[in-house]
Amino acid sequence: MGRIFALIYGMVAYAGFLGAFLYTIGFVGNFIVPKSIDSGIEGPVFTSLAINLLVLSVFALQHSIMARPAFKRVWTRVVPKSVERSTYVLMSNLALVLIFVYWQPLPKVIWDVSNTSVGPVLQAVFWAGWLIVLTSTFMIDHFDLVGLRQVYLNLKQQKITHKDFCKRAFYKLVRHPIMTGFMIAFWATPTMTIGHLLFAVVTTTYIYIAVKHFEEKDLIAEIGEPYRQYQTEVGPFFPGIGKSRRRS
């Protein structure tokens, strides 16, 4: 793959990421976007549940399988290493589009505090969650995370290297602040419907399983003892909660 084409490919994937990220905010928050988590015509409950679980499962499988080192070793025999991350981002964007298009509303209200003093507080927490997500990406390496660093290094004919393990800002408080931000944003809503609750429960469960059983094992395999020590210092998602105990 030509270096210029790889750069363009990476930029297109990144543009898709920005669009999907912004659309997700509107989708979860029920504003601006044409199709949100609670908009649309209500269908049969069990059919809606099945469709929603299916599209969430597609995203979860894509997101987890393509992130595994074993998959990457095989995948980079087909896709150049320079665009491997951009391709992952592109596939994640498409998986999100699948959710946006086929999500079925389940609009029965569980709670609605939008007209109380609690409503604006939850709305502020919602935005704080998204801010945590975005700023946390820059506390590691935003452009590496979305594949732009890789295509830029490829353009400059420089070796693509792994970033060093470091703990800064939010990462001194929790190990996975990006996931913390997502969970806050998904749960903080003045109006909670059955559909929104389903989305929040399934995504939170997926985050916990993916981090606990896959991502952290990969990080230990890659980083080793420094990461094991890190696990004893801070919790995975919330400060002071879930720190690992040092094994003798």
C-alpha cells in the first residue's frame, strides 16, 4: 500500500471516528441526531430486545476480537501494519453505524427527573463523562489510539514503535478512565427508559468483561511487572475501588 494512500486511508478512518463519536453523544443523549436511543416507532418488545442485543453483540465481538494481539499477528499478514489501527477504527465506526440504524426503541420510562433539580445535575454529569472520554485519549496518545500516528510514521518512513507505559493525570486515579467516562455518560440521564437501561447495562457488562478478561491480560503480557504493580495502586474504573492485592 502506498504511503500517501495509507495516510489518506487513516485520515478517512479518523474522520469517521469523529463523526461516530459525536453521533454517539447525540444518540445516547437523545438530541440533534435523526435517530436516537429513544426515538422511532416502538415495535414488539421481544423482537426489539433481540435486535438490540444482536447489534450490541456485533460491536462487542468486533471491538474485542480485532484488538487481540493474536488476531493482529494474523491480520497484519493481510493488512499492512501501518493501517492496522486505522482499519480497526474504521470497522468500529461501521459497527456503531449498525447500532444507530437498527436500534429499536423501548420507550417505557423507568424514571424521569428532567423537570426536577436533579435533571440538570445528571445532564452535567453526562457531559462530564464524554469530556473524560475525550481528554483521557490525549493523556495516553490520541493519535496513536486512532491510527493517525501510525500512518504518519509510515509516510515519513519511520519505524512504528509501541508507546511507553506511563501514568499521568486520570491514569493516576484509575487504570481505564476512557471506560469510566463511557459508563458515566451511559448511566447519567434525566430520563431513563427501558431501551436506555438495556444499552447501559449491556455496555457496562461488556466493558467489565473485556477489560477484566482480555485487555488487562494483554497489558500484563506486554508490559509485565510494572503493570502488575499498577494494578495494586489504582482501581480499574473508579478511584480506590477494585485494586488488586499483591500476591506473595
